[in-house]
Amino acid sequence: MSGFCSKHATFIFVSGLYSMLLFNRFLTTAQKADVKNAIARHPYSLFMLWLAAFYAVWLYIIIKNDLWQIVISHWPISAAMAAGSYFAGSTPMGGGTVGFPILVLLFDMPASLGRNFGLAIQSIGMTSASLYILASRKKLDWALLRPAMLGALFATPLSAGFVAPHTPDLWVKLLFATIWASFGVIHFVKLNAILASEPARIPDAEQDRPIGLIIGVVGGVVSALTGVGIDMMIYAALVLFYRSDVKVAIPTSVVLMAFTSVIGLTSNLFLTGVNPEQYVITPEMFYNWLAAAPIVIIGAPFGALVVNRLSRQPTLLIVSALCIGQFVWMLIHEKVTGLPLLSALVGLLALNLFFLRLFQVGERRRQKSISFE
């Protein structure tokens, strides 16, 4: 069984690298005049090529190893990720935000499996959504995104190697539940202000670089522990502090989560190869990935497409309710009491006070900029 896991973990590693290389390839070649002209005529050609390549490899693995029954038997995660991937493309939530609680709380899997699955599935789904976002020329906040990517590039592997293996499962679950519950609460409190259309902001390199680096470092650590988180952090900075339009903030968060997922997955697979006893990627993680990947690769781009044609308010309200609900569910399911319970409640309160303060500072900055116009 370990040989089977190793062989297919290698495939996930290769697919993650392929995602990253294709992503980088798009960005670099798009700067060349001849490719720019070709993409202008057929903006979705690379995205369609990506889909064709993935399904060809996926079918090859299924048929060669006769894995149809395994895929069918894991249909619950496919069904869950159908909704999760839609939210991943239409909100600042990675697919792991659904995958983690489903595997860890509903199926009683260890937090490490939920984390690894989240990173693996997002390396496909969020990369797919990112390619669609780039093909459709959606605006991104590159001034904040670039330094955040740099921070994540270093923090995610270091956290995967030195922090994640030594963090107890319960504290990983509490961290995940608390962060996303705070996301839900702040949206219920400030949803109308968050959704209000805002003018494009003027980048400020002296401010954007350190803030982006902090987001990348802190978000990289959190994502290495839970599989998600950095997307919500850059989204919160953009909509609360910078008062950016959500039409810019959400695609920016999707691209950052895609990048971090590939870095995190690559790091975990490298660590597994170096020390398989301490850094374990189980066959069950691959089975769940195998069942869900062909869904999320189109689900996340579908979410990015639909959200531009429908109001964002209902989607964000549903997601916010789910985030708060999973926090309550986790406390009950894990029978959390004593210090862990107090820590979760204090953490939830502290995060929301921080978000409210961030919003107040951002609103003052916005009013000040308006008064100077």
C-alpha cells in the first residue's frame, strides 16, 4: 500500500508542478507581442488546453489502475466538493474550506489528511479558476499580490516542515474553525459596506510591500496548518483596509490561494519523500482527490463565471452562515471544553475586533482620499 501511495503521490506532485508551470508559462509568454495577439483572438485557448490535459491524465490513471470502483465509492467527497469548488471560485474561500471540515469533522479523519487534501484539491481547482480569471482578464491587485506570493513562497514550506507536524490535531481544528467563523461574523456585520462598489485604488509600494509580505508569511503558516487561510487574509486586507472592490479582491484571493496550494502540496510531498514516517500522505487522501479533482477543475471556474452575472450577496451570506455553523459544529463534535474552548472564543472575539478596527481605519483612509479629490 505504501508503494501505491508513493506512486500516486508522485502523480499529484507532478500535477501540482504542472499547474504552477502552466500558470507561470501563461504570465511570461503573455508579455510577448505575438502570443498576446493569439490570446486576444482566443483568450480561453490555454484554459481549454489545461482542461484537456488534466482529463487525459486523469482517465489514463483511472483506466490503467482500474480505479473506477474507488472513484465511485468516494462519491460523497465529490458531491461536497461540487459545492465547495463553486464557492472557491466565487468567494474568498478555498475548496479546502469545505473539504477540511467534511473529512475531519464528518468523516473523523485526522487534521493532517484534511490539510493535505485541501492543498491537493486546490492545486487543481484554484489553479483552474486562476487560469480562467487570467484568460477573462479580470482585474487583480498585483501590488499586494506579488509580495504576498513572495512571503508565502518561504513561509509555507518552513511551516510545513517545522510547525505543522508538531501542532496537535485539536488546535489545528480550532484554528481553522475560528478563522472562518470570524470571516462569517464580519460579513454579517459589514456586508453592505463590503459589497459597495469602490473605485480602483492607487498602489502605494511603501505600504503594499510590507503588508503583502505579512499576509504571505502569516497566511503561509496558517495554510500549511489547515490547507486554507491566506486567501481570506488578502481578501480582508483589500476589502476592509484598502476598501477595494470585491470584484478585484475575490479574484486576487483566488490566485494567491492557488499559488500557495501548489507550494504547500509540493512541500508536503517533498517532506514525505525525505521522512515518510513523520510526514505522511495516505492512500485515502489520494482516493478522495481522485474522486473530487474532475469536479473541482470545472467547478471553481464555473463559480468565477456565475458570480459576475448574479448578486454576490446571497452567496456570501450562505458562506458566512456555513462558516459560523462549522465553528459551532466543531465545538460540539470535538466536545471542546476548558482552555481550548476559552482560546477559541477569545480568538474569535479578537479576530473580529481586529477586522472591525481594520475596517474603521480603512474607512477613514477612504474618506480622507475623497476629501482630497
